[in-house]
Amino acid sequence: MVDYYGFYYKQKLVFANAAFERLTNFPVLFIIDDTTGRYPELTAYDEIDFKDKNGNSLNWDNVAFNDGGKSYYYVKVPTILVTDTDYIYVYWGNSTTIENKMGVWSK
């Protein structure tokens, strides 16, 4: 097992900030399409976590989970800069994560 904070898999998610301004505490919708085969072993909505560049867990809310299909997650990202190089990571393959819906939608 590769150790990505106890997860088996990791993928970098890069933002293309079309707003042309710095976004702060912004809920971003991520659609994970498991039909592409890019997300092996993602079999439950709570086997996932989103982290910033420094490895800090971010608040997330699972809107819909579809094993083998499209799943929808809102993730509250602390800052999205006006560049095409800002990013967070998605990790999966560990069922010990905790969804924090309230943290996504609180101010």
C-alpha cells in the first residue's frame, strides 16, 4: 500500500479560475466519473477525502454517490488563486474519513 495519509489512491485536481478573481472559502462541485476507470476501488461515498496542498483535510459534502457511475461532492476550498496552477488533492480507498456538510455551507 502506498501511504497517502492512509489512503490507497491520490489525484491532483487543478483549478482553472474562470472568475478572474481570488475566491475565498468557495464551495466547488467535483463530479467523479467512475465509468472512466480512473477511480478504482471507490465503492462508498465515505472512502474519500479532499486535502489542500499542505495535507490539511477540507470540508466536503457528498450530494450523490453512484458506485460505478457519477458521484457529486462539494468541497469548501479555502483559497483559489487567479492562476491555472492552484490545486487540491482527492484521496480515496480509506473508510475512516468523516464528511462535514456543515463546514461546506457555513460562512
